[in-house]
Amino acid sequence: MPEVINIPATEDTPAIRLDAGKGQIEISGKALPEDSLAFFKPIYDWLKEYYQSPLDTTELHLHLDYINSASTRHLFNIISGMQDLIDKQKKAKVIWHCKSSDEMMKNKGEELQSIVDLPFEIKES
């Protein structure tokens, strides 16, 4: 597993930074890829390996400007998968970053927060 993976943002896909050395996963930008499964597959593959020997604390930072329904499903899968860390007695936290003026993204964060049983923080800026 690569220690760090950086996938640059495009017009339709978010920037991805996966950092095993820091226990951080960051997704930022717009998430409306044409083929969402193909886009998210490298993330799933990296997480599968990372979960084999995770750090004591892992944080998922989401800085999204827009997300379509297919990408929301994948984010839910990624967030839900963090339960594996808690099952291994590790700490896992989701931090949803949004602009205080962006009600749609704040609501999306609150929706995801309400359906997962993980530490989940919504940070408005």
C-alpha cells in the first residue's frame, strides 16, 4: 500500500489525499464523477489495506462543495467502513467541513451524521 496517495481534483471529481502515516483521509471539491465506482475504487482498495494495520486514530475530512447521489452512496460506504477501526479498538472520526452559508451541504452532513454510529463533527466556516 502506498503511504500517501494524492488524486488531483477535476471539474467533476474531488481531490483525494490518503495518508497512512498521519491516519488521514481527505476528500474535497465536487463529487459527481461519470463512473462513481471506478472513481472510488482506488480509495476502497487503499482503505482495505490500511484497515489491516491502522494507526490508533484515523480521521476522515470531507470538504465538499457538491455531491451527487451515487457519490453519496460511496461516501456512506467509506464512513460506515470506519466502524472496522472502532471494532479494532481504534479511534475514528468524521469531520464534515462546510461553509456556514451552504445549507445544502450542511444538511447533507447532518443526514450522514444521523445514520452512522461514529464520532461525527460538522465544522462550519
